[in-house]
Amino acid sequence: LCDWSSDVCSSDLCTDKKRTADLLPEISPRTRVVRSVADLDRSLQALSTPRIVAKPVDGEGGDGVFIGPKEEVRGKITTFPYLLQDFIDTDAGIPGIVTGSHDFRMLCVRGKLIQAFVRTPPPGG
């Protein structure tokens, strides 16, 4: 997938969510970068799920993330740029691994699984 001698797989790929979505569209949710209030409505219309994910473009650890109905997003985004994504419902969990909502991540290097972990939201999160 990656040519490690190029900047395509540089360390910023891990923190640039839009770049990751562009590089891996077959496994990424539909993703839009919102750069202004005017851009917000167009971006919301482009997404297909009734619930969406809004998050800072370069944020980490869940800071500034909102997951909820499209109609509530306008009041949540106060700075730009921001990332909007279709919501992938994980409430059913993964049998034998996790129950309920989760974020399952895998790290592969040259096709070999190096690490996998599951994050779950705090109660009410």
C-alpha cells in the first residue's frame, strides 16, 4: 500500500484524518473538510447517514468530537477547519471482543498485523 521512501506514509498520515480517508477510501467513512460556515451546509448534505461525526482535523484523544444528528452539528462547530464523517454504527459490538460502541483499530506494517486495540466511550459518552 505504501512506499515508505515517500511522504505518502510519513508520520503525519497517522494524524491527518482527511489524508487517511483519501488514501484508504474503501475502508474509510465518507469524509468532508469544512472550512467555513458557508461550507457546513454543503458538507452536511453530502453525507448520507442521519448521525454524523464532527471532529477537529488534527485532534487526538476525542477532544472536540461530536457524534449525533446532522441537525445538531451547526451549534457544535465554532472553529474551522473541521472534519465531518458519515457515522459507522458500532453499537452491536464485535462478538467475543467488545460489547457496545467501540473504536477498533489495527496497525499493519507491510501486510503484517503489529497491534490491535479497542477503545470504548465512557458511560454516557
